[in-house]
Amino acid sequence: MKQTEILVICTHQEILNTIVRLINSNSELHGIGANTLEQAITLFKATAFDMVLVGAGLAENEETELAGVVNKLSLAVPVVHHYGGGSGLLFAEIYQCLGKR
């Protein structure tokens, strides 16, 4: 079974680690973390992701730039914002975005 590949970007390392750990605790999902815009863009260009999850810490213009790069390279990859609220909300956002239950 193919795992859903998720790029997670968050500038707060501890939060990023937690989000990636939670995602990777689900056998259907695989998360890779980036803590800078540049790192996220590099990873996105090198790997086939199914979605991008944006956490806290990016400036508004950085979020806009990331969304622009994602849309330019792959219109099928959604960009979802997650700024906290616990693991239940995290998984609800992921599954809602991917159209799964």
C-alpha cells in the first residue's frame, strides 16, 4: 500500500518534530519536515508529495511564495494550513483535504 506523502513546513523545530512524529504514527501517512521556506521548496522539487501542510512561523509572503511554487509545479497538490489544536484536528484536516474518512 502506497503511503500518502506529506511535506510539513514549520519554523518551530519542536512543533515540526511533533507534527511529523504524529503523521508518521499513522501507517497510511509519511511526513517529511522542513523548517525554512528554502528547504521546503527544495524538498518539494525533489520528491512527489500528495499534500503540503503549513504550520506556524512562516511570514504571510513566505506562505504565498510556497503556495505559488506548489501550484506552479503541481496543481494537484493541496496546501493546508495547520496552526495547532491537537492530533485529532491535525488528522481531520489531513483526511478532509485528501477526501478520506
